[in-house]
Amino acid sequence: MTVEIKAPPDFVWARLSDLSSHSEWMSDAASISFLTEQRRGVGVRMQVPTRVGIFRITDLMEIDEWIEGRRMGVRHVGPVSGWGSFELSDHPPRCRLTWTEHLRFPWYLGGVLAERSLRPVLRRIFRANLIRFQKRVEDDWEGG
């Protein structure tokens, strides 16, 4: 999913790279607990209690890619596995933010059936999260 944000990439990256704030705009993330002293860059590990409808899991994630100002990759290593990324590209006077997720559910959470049935739900949640992030950044940029 992609949104265009009316702010420069460095400003957007400053907000996006603040991992501790992600639970403020991601409705499915109840909180974020860091499992490492490190808070930025490759190697950061986090525990995120996650809720989607009646599903409750603790998502364990590790930042596995960090290109300063441009791209952040995450590996999901908990009950739900897979990978995701955020990527910024400059499109003056805007910045384009693209969020990609590839998730796999274990058999005891419904496996492939859950992946297929939850795909539209997760897409709506992630899209709403992106729009919430976009609005926060644009409000901060205009107010700054």
C-alpha cells in the first residue's frame, strides 16, 4: 500500500524511524516493548501485543534492513511469521511511503485459510494505519 505525504522525506523518516511511536498510529498494535537496548537500525528486536478482531497474539519482530532515510525492513518471528517493509521515495513536493507485508499463519491459527480470509481485513487495517500516519506527519509538518 502507498500514500503520498505532503512533507519532505527526511521529515517523514524522522517520524517513521521512531519505532516506539508506531503503536500510536497502528490500531492493531497495542504497545511496543523493546527486547534490545538498541532503538534504531538493524538488530532492533521488539515484542508487540497485536489484536485483529478476536485474534490476539504477541508479534515478535526484528529489524533486518535499515537504509537511513529510505527503507526499513522487519522480520516477523513469532507465531505469525513473514516480513514487511516501509520504503520512502521523493516525489516533490510530497513523499511517497509504501508499506509491504507478507505474513504466514501457523496451522493452529488457521494457516493458509486464515491468510486468505484475513487478507482483506488486514489490508483495511494497514491502509487505515497508513492514512493515520500520513495525517499525523502532515499535521506536524504544517504546524512546524
